Amino acid sequence: MLRAESIVEGIYTGWKPMLGMSDPPKGSWYHFYTLTVRNSSISIFATPVIVKRDQMFDSCSEGGFYTYKGELFTRHEQQRVKMRIVGTDYVNVPKHGWPEIDCPVQNITEVSFSLDGVHYVLQGRDYKKKD
């Protein structure tokens, strides 16, 4: 059971640079994350996008899309997430499947939190990417 100071149910968005995928004249590549929290379950969909001159453009690439499923839980009074990649586009799946990711939920506020290097903000709120 989640405690009162846990993240709020809803849809959150965030983004993270795709390493080695930046070409300043053409734009910079990011994964744009949409994270849904419902009860103690989470799902994350990562979409590759290009950001150029503060505008975001959808990718028409043939890969780089990831879907994660997981659960929120508390260990030693710290909110954590266990998740695993459950879907990909044009990415080779490891022989024994994707490893489970266990990471802390950090910087929890009423409308945002950080998870696995991505800062998420509750949809419908002003959001500016962190450099």
C-alpha cells in the first residue's frame, strides 16, 4: 500500500537526451517519456523525438520505441519502482529477456518526481526540460 507522500495517480511526461544522437543543425534527439500511474502500477512509453529551436518533432524512425511495465513499492521508507521493458521496436531482445530495473523515486512533489534519470511532471502543468 502506498503512503500519502507517494506520487499522485495520473499521466506524467519527461524527456532524456539520447546519447550520441545530437546534430545541432538538424536538432537533438531525445526520448520523450509518457508515464502512467494507476494504483501501484506504472507503465512508461518512450518515443524518440527531435528538438530543434525549442520545438519538438515526432520521429519517423524505425526504432527506439520502448514500453516498460512496473510496480511502485516502499522499501526502508523509500519509494521505489521495479520495472522491465516489455516491448520494443526494431531492437534485439536479449536471449534471457530484459533485466528488471529497480530504482528509487526521487524528488517527489505534488506534481513531479525523478525516476531513472528522467524528471517527470504531471500532465497539464508547465514543463521545461532540465539541461
